[in-house]
Amino acid sequence: MGRPLLLPLASCTQPSLVGGKALGLAHLLTGGFPVPPGFCVTTEAYDRALHAPGFSSVEQWQVALHSSGAERQRILAHCRTIIQNYDIVELTAKIVEQVRRLDVPLHGLWAVRSSATNEDGPHASFAGVYLTRLGIPLEEIGSSVKDLWLSIWDERVLNYHAASGLSETAPTMAVVIQPLLEAQAAGVVYSVHPLTGKATQVMINAVAGLAAALVDGSATPDQYVVEIAENSQPVRISERTVVGQTQALRMTNQGLRSMPLSGETVGCAVLSDDRLFALARAAKQIEKVFGHPVDLEWLYDERGLWLLQARPISGLVGPRRLTNDDCEWSRANFKETLPELPSPLGLSFLEQFMDRYIVAPYRRLGCQIPEGISSVRILKGRPYINMTLFYSLVAQLKGDPSLLTEQMGGEVLVRPPEVRLLGWAALARAGVVMMAEMRKAVRDGPAWFAEMKVMVVEHCPDRIQTLSGGEISLRLDAIAKRLDEQELTFGIAGGVAQCLQALGAVLPRWLGEDWRALLNGALQGQAAVISAQQIVRLAEIAEMVRRDPSAMSLFTGEGWDPGEVRRKLEGTEVLRAFTRYLADYGHRGVGESDVMSPRFADRPDLLLSVLRTQVLAPTSATPADILQRQTRVRERALAEIRTRFGWRFHRWAFFSWWYRRLCRFFALREANRHHLMYYSAATRTLLLRLGKWLVEQGRFSSPEDIFYLTVEARADLLAGGSRDWQGMIQARRAERDHDATMTVPDTIQDWCEVVRSTDTSSSVDPDGVFRGIPISGGQVIGPVRFVRSMEDWTRVCRGDILVVSVIDPGMAPLFGVAAGLVAEMGGTLSHGAIIAREYGLPAVANVSGVTTGLKEGDQISLDAERGEIIVQVRAGATA
């Protein structure tokens, strides 16, 4: 049986018979994708047209390929003449017969497209090289097929073939015939970014009407880039270039004509977001079916999406190296311990700390970090942590990076990076190094903590007031060197993460959906968590006030004046207890990771106001009540866990071992932070003395100017640098004031886009319920109280539900007054979350949009078991 002259598109499976375009369309049809009906005039018809006595098209192709000038033109002309002389009548009749079988209107117009055997391949596309005929009436299809056969014998085809490095095999021409659709919009879509090779980006070019003007380069298209998630679903449009089209290529009675767009469509985007997402989704699905990135020609008509071509993306570069602009960034983690606008010095120290004590240890474990990638980036004075980087680091070590959002807060990565896992030998080595870091933290922690506590005493203002700038600089360098030698944060954080990874791997199966709530309950009342002890200590002082009538009268009297109250308490046990409290916790504060932030010792009046709120409360928990409640919750949670394990004693043994280890590392984590703040407080005292000395030297206007230098600039200043320091400080103060007026997002998925526009929007679930991550179990109802700064502390009343941007551990004194806590950002491993959980305060974190969606005084229900917040009564409304 001879080779067929015509084939339905679905049967075009033999490349040498149907060429590249028909083969691609058949593949699309097999995958169930929308392709207009049609058929293929095979290469057999082309071969018959060139059949002549003594003539070999293969030999003539090779001769033409190696010749040039007049000789090449002679050969090409001879081949074209043979095709032109071929009688097309019989073939045309067969084409008309095939058209009738398509069940489409015969009076319509047709698209006749090339499908050469060297076309649409992985190494050369021949895009736009061969001829296409659009708007052809049925009776002219035969002659149009002959025109496409002729286009193979063309100078530019030979040149393109030679430049592509293809073999000398002569191509043959098949032809695809389909009805011409009335296009609303058309264009091309690449399943990966053709310039960067990024698999998480789909690029779309679109024009109004038919795409011929786009293909031949005579029209400028709208261009879009759609971001793709790990599950191959589109998530957002990261680039949108709308050129403002005013014309569309349409088919008219006079043929193809550029027609003006009408009314509201003029100048608008060609594609809606829904159509862009549909195109991107289809491109990734086709890529999966084809097994490689694809370049698709598409068209939308009134019925929907049609695909006109599918081919490999030729000349595709490999994915370029990851850059900071490609990464996703979050304010989570930083926002909980830094003020909204950290000082330039605080930002400088943060970058240094992250590089030296967090990123560098990962390098020692053998993790690969692309050159130029940083862990911290600053936008409008706010620091962001590189979530893409830490996802990659955890994944390289075969950890579960999906837990990052739960533990650190923020949003799930939209574009998880490609990660090359460590080999087993490297992983084993990393395990040994990590275990050594953990053992060091357990072994050296107590001594290092004690040393940092001494730093505050050695550098109190009275002892350093006579030091010169050089002497202060030496002391700053000395304690910084000790931090460099002794820092334990990485080992402690690794211990916590290890425990949570182990428990998180089994508890969902062993305990069920509420495993987090049970584990949170089991972690309450761990007396070793030093940050949570301050809440009980403050409650003890409140109890002392109630037992002392004279002290009670001071706290309950009219005209509250904390300074006057403190003066009148001189010599009392209450003041001595309060002084001891300041000695142990006065170095803490809100935004305490920035050395510029004031400490409790600088503002004792705020703590006295919190103490007064506890004293005035009609029902205030005593320290014994607090401890008993925590113990009950812990014991009840542990009992429930053991009951659910049943007779499976090995599960209880496994849980108990990891639970005890987790408690130990949680306590170490908070002790480490607590004592690092001694280091920070000592540094702050030295810096203020240095600032005062520079004022005395006439170089600064205010001691606080020192906080507007970076770490490097401070060293340069003391080394005799001759810059205009006052001008620099004034400029940075002005920039910080301007940044304070700006709004920035908490999460950045496209840095360049956000830099162009820093507007943000809040989000609430469609059902009106705010949802987040449960931090500490319990259900309460109470009024919303926003706490945005320490100035808001005096407005907090017992029973309020605190609503904050993040859970700053410096807020711990308020936890003894509040009924619940809701945070816009944060995760299970934040320092503030640990304190809230330890104290047993119902808390939910990572609640997107809550600070804008709620109003002061709203009555809300907080379900910290389910992570839900529901507004019961709006402020000012009648219940």
C-alpha cells in the first residue's frame, strides 16, 4: 500500500510523512487539547510534484546548499519551475473531498500552513521562514499548497538551514489545512521564560485579532509573564506590558486587513487575567505531556481557546543563576524582635549577624549558596529575610522546607527553587558537624550566658563615663570578639528544628489533626523558659502590692503618676522586688534586637503601669494560680497524648525522648535570646557613651547620632575618616523619616515589582473568618486592643485580646493582663510565640490582614485550637 497523500491531523504521527507542525498538532490532539479541525497534505504529494525524468530533488538540494550566487539561483529556479508545471487539479479534488468530511462550512476561508520535515524541531524552528497562506477560499487551496512547496526552494531557507548546523538531508514539505477562525486575540506562549530559562515563568505575547502581524514582526504585542507554583498552577502575573493596541488584523471580503478597534477595547490589555491564567495552565500541561518546554501558537475566538502550533523552544538557554531579585522575601522573624524602622546601625549589625552566625554555619555543613545571594535585604528601611535561600538550605540537608512557614511565619513560597540535595557522604558529614554544634550549645551555654550577664555590669554608665572614644571602641571590639568566639544560636536553632522535624513527621498520623494543639499544651508551664518567668515575677509583685495597704493606696489612687509612686515606695519591699525585676529583665524591651531601642530599665514607668493594671483587675491570677493552670494544661495534654498512643509503648517512648529534648532546646533558645540582650544592652550603653564623647568633641549634635552609622562607618569615623559625618547623619535621619511614611508589604514575591510600587492590600477569608497558625491553645472572647508601640501599654485592660503585627517577646509583661493574642505575622518558633505558649495565653499568628480588618474595640472570639478569629460585635454596634 502506498503512502497517503492526505491524513487527518490526529493520524499525523510519522515525521517524515507529515513534518513538524502536523506532528505537533497530532500530539496536542492525543493529549486532549483544543485544536481546530483539519488535515495534512503529506510529503508524498510534494515528492510526486518533484518527480521528473533525470531529476533528483535530494541531489539538487545538496548542490544548491554548497553553491552560491548565480549558480545557486539557477538551481533554485529550475526546481521551482518543475513544481509550477505540476498539474494540481487531481490533488485539489482530493483536498475538496477531505474538506467535506470535516463538517465545517464550505463557504468559509482557510488557513494553509507549512509543515516541513525540518520545521519545528528542537534545534531549529524555521519560524517565519516558510510560507503561510491565510484567508484562502476553498477553490484556491490547491494553488496555495503549491505556493508552500515552492517556498522550500528559497535562498533564505538554504541560509537558515546551513546556519542551524543541520544535516545536509533535503527537507520535504507537508501542508496543514484548517478553517480560518475569527480571532478575538491571538499570539504565542512559551511554557518557560525564553530569555532566562526559568521554568516558574510562562511568557505570553498577544495581539488583537489574528497573529500574522505578530509572527512577521509588523505588530508590537502585549507581553505578560505569569508566575507558576510548584504544582504547575499559575499564581500571579508578575509582568504586564500593555502597548495600547488600536488595530486588529481581521479577515474581510478584500482579504486580510488591519481594522481599527472599537470603543472600550482601544488601548486596553488584549487578554484578561482569566485568559492569561488559562493559557499559562495549558502551556504547563502541554509541557508535561510533550516532555519538554514548548512554544505554542494560540487563538481565542468566541468559543474559547484554540491551539494552532506546538513545538520545542529552540535555542533555549539553561536556567540562569539565581539572583536576589528571583528570591521571595519576608519580614517574618525579623519583625518580631526589631522595631518597625530599625536604625541604620541595627540593620548593619543584623546583616553581619545573619552572615556570620546563620549563613556561614550552613556553608560549614556543606550547603551550596549561589554567589551574590544574601540572607537580608532592605526596603524602605525594613529588613526582609530570604525565604528562598532558607528553603534551599533546609532542602539540601533533606529536611522538610514546607515547615518554614509554620515555624517562621510569612507565606508559603510561590516559586520553590530547584535544589540539589547533598549526597549521602556529605549529608553524614553535615550530621556530625550539626551534632557537634548542638552539643556545644548544651555544654557551653550556661557559662556563656553568665559571661554576657556580666557584660552589663562591667559596662554600666557609671563605670564608662570617663572613657575616651578610642577606649570605648576597644571595648566594643572586645565584646564583639567574644560573641564571635562563643555564639551558639545556630546550634540551638538546629536542636529545636531537629526535634520539631522528628515530631512533625509522626504525630499527625499518631494523634490526628489536633496534634499541634496537644503539643502546644504539653509545652506549657516549662519553668526553665526564662522569658516566660518574667510574667510570673510581675504577678508576684502585684500580689505584694495587694498585701501592703500603703502601696495599694498608691496604685489605686487618683492622678496616677508612676514617677511619684516610685519615689513614695522608697524603702518598701515592693520597690525592692521591682528593682530586682528590673535587674533581671530591665535589659529587655520592645524591638530589642536594635541597639537603638530603649529598654525597660529606660522606661520603668511603663512596667509600673502594667503592674497597676494587674492590681486594679477585679479578678487577677496569683502566681500560684498561673502555675497551677499551666500544670493542669500540660498534664492534661500529656495524658491525652498517652491515651491516644494506647498500647503502642514504643510511640510513647519515642515521643517522650523527643519531647524532653524539645523542652531542653526551647529553654536554651529563650535563655540564649535573653542573655544576648545583655550583650545588646552593654553595646547600647557603650555606643551612647561614644555618641556623648563625639558630641563633646563637636563632631555630633546628639549622642543618638551614633545609631545612624553602620558598623563599618563607625570604625571609619574612629579611624579618622574625613567624610561629612554630620551631613551623612542628617541625610539618614531624613531618609528614615520619609520611610516612616511609606507602607511596605510583609511578603515580597517579586522584588522589582514591589520596588516600583509599595502599595499593599489586606486579605480576609471570603467567609469573614480570619485564619492563622495556632500558637497556644484556648478559646476566649474579648475586645480588640491594638498594641503598636510601648505607648499603647497603658491602654491595655485585663481581658483584652491583643492584636499586633508580630509577637515581640518584649511584650511579655502584657501577657499577664491580656486574655488572648492575635498576630499578623509569626510562626510556631518565634520567641514571642514560645513565651505565649509557655504562659498559656491563647494565641494565633500569621493572620493575614488582621491589623487592617479589625478595629479597636471590636468584640471577637479567638479559637486558638483551630486558628480562627471571628468578629462577634463591631465597635460601636449594639450587641
